[in-house]
Amino acid sequence: IRAKGWKEDEDRAKGTVPPDDAFAAALHLRSLTAQDTVEQLAELLALNRPDSAESFIEHAEKSGKPGTLLLLDALDEAETPGAIGLRVIRPLARVGWRIIVATRRSAAARGTDDLIALLASSGTVRDLDAEPQTHYDIKAYVCERLRNGNSPQLNGNPSLIESASEKIAERASGKFLYARIATSNLLRCVDEITEKTFDALLGNGQDIGDVFQQDLKMLD
């Protein structure tokens, strides 16, 4: 699967695209329990279905494959993120498997207030919200979408596109979802876009709920 508009050759030249076989398995954790996680990992790795998370870890330890690389996405969206961290991720790290985990910090609604603290002792933390490069990455994403969005309000107005991209990146404060929705709002706008209309289109900034409500209004 390739995202529309993705300049793959440019990214590969920068060394930011992993080889197709870089990961032994990649799994999205939304709505999964610890048992679901090990069962799906076992299927992806062509292993026998484990009776428990502990039996999966035991097999991993005896497999003689230290350094096995996994990608686990959306830990905060799992059904039991704390259990997955404690019973799957940390034990796998202890037996030498390498795991890239993508997650928001908190999953308080699912019983774990700080997933970063839960996992920090087992690896290295990269907080994208706090990295300066994230601002520029979001701005570049927004700018690319606005340039190619066929908006009659934005086409042929590079200074407005630049200004809008900077405003959205600044208000996003590292939150890609905010940037994505706010950009869609701009592209859907049928009225003239000016500096004065940005606030109405983009919401109050940093509040995903606010900009999402604006998105719903524009769909009505």
C-alpha cells in the first residue's frame, strides 16, 4: 500500500524508509488484549497459537532469535494497554527482542495513566510532541496538501498557503491529527480564505475536539 502523493524515491534517498523486510511482524493494537496480541503475533510469525502471554514469551526466549524486530502501533488504543506493556512488551525486551512501540502517553480511560513511564525502563523514548523537527514535518505535510488540493481559494496564492501551513503547524503543537483535520477544513472551504477567516476555520488551536466539530459543521 502506498499513500497518494508519497514521494517514495525522495524519502528512500534520505534514508527514512525501512526495507520491506525490516520487521518480523507489525501489528496495530487497537481493541486488543494481551492474549489477542500474542495470538496475532504468533500468526504473523508462523508460530503455534500460544495458550497465554507467558507461554509466548517462553517460546521467544527459547527461539534462539534475539534481535527479532517488531512494530507495535497504537498501544494507547488497545483494550488492555497496561497488560500488553507489562506481560508482552517488557518481557520480550528482556529476552532480547527489539520492539518499536507507537503510543500516546496516556490511556487513562483504559486504566493506564502513563504508558511512557510504564515502558521507559525497557528502552529509549522519542517524544515527537517535544521534538522541534515535528513542527517542520507537520508544516511540510500541510503545505504539500494545500498545494495539491485543487482549492480555488488557495490555488495560485503561495503566500497564503505558506501562512496557512505555518499557522496550522503552530496550533497543532505536535498533534498530527489536528493538522490533518484542520487542513481538510481549509480545502473544503468554499468561501474566500483570508488571514481573518483562519480562526473560524481552524478552531481555537491544539483542541482536536474543537476543530473536529468545525469539520462536522462543514460536512452538514
